[in-house]
Amino acid sequence: MKPDRPPTDFETLVYQIVRTIPKGKVSTYGTVAKRAGRGTARSVGTALARNPFAPEVPCHRVVRADGSLGGFNGETEGPEMQKKTRLLKSEGVEVRSGVIDLSRFGS
């Protein structure tokens, strides 16, 4: 779900926050929303599904509150999710059966 329009102010804020997530770390959609001071986990997910700045905005580093991967490039299954898993693993994030142990990250 790539955009056919410029990012909104909220999307721009989400992208700025996600840019700060270091390689090998993850955050949650809800944590990004809290850091933004507005929006919800779902609205952050929608913004990231439209992310035109990947990989500079590393949206693959954002996961659900339960540690499951959520989505990637507007998809929740298939090749895009395999790509998200590969990207995370290449950065040293352990992904088991599509889930990350968030206790390792303090999210």
C-alpha cells in the first residue's frame, strides 16, 4: 500500500520516530504512537504500510505488542513477511515462528 500522495503530518512524525530505532532493536506500533503523542497502534501501522522511505525509515523494526511481526509493505503474510523476518534476522533480532521476545528489548 505505497502512497499516491505526500505523507501527512502524522505519517511524517511516525517516520521520524521510526528512523531512531537502532539496527538490531525493535519497538511496537503502540510505543511509536505514544512517542508521537497521538494516534493509535493501528494508525501507526497504516502509516508504515505507506512508508515511501524504506529502508531509510526501517519500518521492519516495528512489531505488535505481543511480539508478533504485524505487517510489512502493507501485507500481513507471504513474501513481504518473509522479507521482514529476513531483515530482522540479518540485524541480529531473533525471530521464532514469527514472534520476537520483546522482553529482550524493553518495549
